[in-house]
Amino acid sequence: MPDSALGIEDLTVPVLNPTQREVLTQLESLTVDLSPAGLIGEAIEKTGLEDFGPTDFHPRLQAYAEAVDSDSGNTNLNRLILRNRIVRLLSQRLLLTDLLRRYPEIHDIEIERPIIVVGLPRSGTTHLVNLIASDTRRRALPYWESQEPFPLRGEGPDVNGVDPRFARSVAEHQSAMAMTPLVQNMHDRFPQAIEEEVEILDLDFASYVLEWHARVPQWRDYYLGLNQDQHYGYLRTVLKALTFLRGPRRWVLKSPQHCEQLGPLVRTFPDATVAFTHRDPVAVIQSAVTMLAYGDRMRRKEIDPEGLVDYWIDRIERLLRACVRDRELIGSDRSVDIGFHQLNGNELSILETLFAYNGTALTDSARAAFRGYLDDNPRGKHGRMRYDLQRHFGRSPDEVRSRFGFYFDRFDVREES
């Protein structure tokens, strides 16, 4: 029987279609200003607000913008996308400060007993968090809301009841699919999909998110030196504000970043129940770098497969070493370890344990919602991708896996071919 998995033959030497070439060519001569003063000014003009709250974010904004500016491999399209991202983050920070000023009771809201999914990218975290979020008692963060958590003053649903933030997210998704259609097969961030809360942590310019958008080792090093207790506290404040606007259910959260921030995570959410997902790092890395390399045909002037794989082997190793080091900070009475191989038919028994630790009854309606989600979202729903670590990135699976003996020794992780 022929292999139905989809491969990308031009992954590292992309052949662009006419639309892709036209977009990149049109922006070639554009000057993209990344000066913090200009970015701040545009956010103020966009929102009509001037108070950003505590001003301690300025050095982080400077480091963030400088990291983007120093990445000479960016296309002008990516520079523009990242500039718009920074303006959006600053605008949302202004809107949050204004909301807190008008409704100070937000600070009194408690974020009680969240369920937090922690694991490598591509290790089943997205599947698990979307599954848990199908229980309507849970509050989750859809992608559209992660990009614009707070509406502009005076902006509300249209005559059809559609939030303009959602409409903008739909338009953005359609544009992204036109530029890089195979992303859907790897990690489709459609507007309603549950997103990582580090997207809103980035309002404080304090997350690892930028590493997924550009080659920014200087930002990685800067981020790793930050006091994350402070920034996870900011995240909690944002969650309180979102609960105020569209609550009041208990949260389900997820991010790979938490692997290396378990101390700040548990100190910020001391009554959380944590689900750790574990997968062969080779499978994680080859999936992640293939997805990144595919997007790089629009983000970067040239694909650098060796530099890309080297960076992410190192980055995944840092995440996992921190996770192994700090795993015991989360007690066994409120955490579970889940192998990727278990997320293929065994989900309901996992959720029974998880919800019991969380002190939440697993009702008949919740069970029905879980079964419905599993039935509607089988693995490979959008088609399977074929990965070739050796061919595209010059690394054998055994060579990569040899870096991660410490991880296999600690958790029930199965090698994948």
C-alpha cells in the first residue's frame, strides 16, 4: 500500500509560487522601523491611550526590538509582521491598564485550581488542552483572543454578533493559509483553536515566543535571565482580566515554556493540577524544525537547515533538562506524567485521574463532550506529514537521540522511528 503521508520536496530550497514571490517582492524596498519610541507612539495613536502601567517593561521592549532588528536573515515581510506584533502587544498592554483602572475589582478575582498542560511542542499538548477545553465548565484561551485579549474602546460585536477581533483573526488565518497552506497539516492555528497563554505573557515582553518567529539567540539569553515570578504574576493578572470579561470558569492552560519555568509556575498557581506530556525528542525536533523551515520560505531570505536544527536541538535540551531538574516541585498528588503513546485511545482514563487530582467531578456531560471531541478529531485529521531529518537537516535520529539519555532515564518515553 503506498505511503499517503505528505512530504515537502522543496523544504530547504523552496520553490515559491507567483503569489508568494509577489508579496516578498512588493515589500523588498520597505523601511521597517523597529525603534521603541516609534512602536510606542503607534500603539498610543491606535488606542487613544497613554498609560502603559508600570514602566519596567521598557528595557525588555528594547531588548525584544533589538533582537528582531539584529536578525539580518529576516525578509521584510517578517520584519513587518514582527513590528506589527510589537505594536499589538503594546496596544493590548495599554488596554489592560485602562481596564484595570476602570474596574479595580479585577484584582480580587481568584484563578482557582487551573489545569495546566506542560510538555514539549509537538508532544500532544495541543490535543490534550483542546480535549480538556471541550468541557464547557473550563475557560480556555482561543487563538483569536490570545492575539487581542482586550477590545479597543468603543469596539463591540457587529450586527451579526461577531466580535471584530475574531473577524480580524479569521482574515489573518486565511492570509496565512494562502501563503503557507501546509501549516494546517502540521499545526493549524485556526481562530477557535486553543492557544498557549505565553502569547499573553508576551504582553510583558517576557516569554520565549519570539524564538519561534526569528533567529534571536540574544533574546533567548535575555529571557532566560529574567525574574519569571514577576512575569508569571503579570500573566495571572491578565487571566483575571479575561475572567472578568468572559468568565467565570476555571482555566485550562498549556505551554512548552513552562517546562523550564516550573518554579514560577507553581508559585504563581500553587493549587494547579499539572499534566506533563512526554515524547521522543527526535519526533518533536524533526516535526518542529520541518514546520519552521516550511514557514521560513516567507520569513527568511534563505533557509538555514543546519543552523535551524542545531538551535532547536539545543533549545529542546534546555527545556527538558530544566523539566527533569524541577519536576518534583509539582507533587505527585496533583500531577500526572503522560507518554505520547498514551494519547491514542487512553485519554478518558487519564482525564479521570487528572480531574480527581483537581477536585473536579467528571460529569456525564463532560464525558460526552470528551468522547465527542475525540470522535471529531482523530490523529492525522488534516493528513500526515512525512519527515526526513537526515535528508533535510543532515542529522540522524540516533545522533539527535544520544543527547537525551537523561530524559529517557527519567520518564516513560518510547523511541519513535
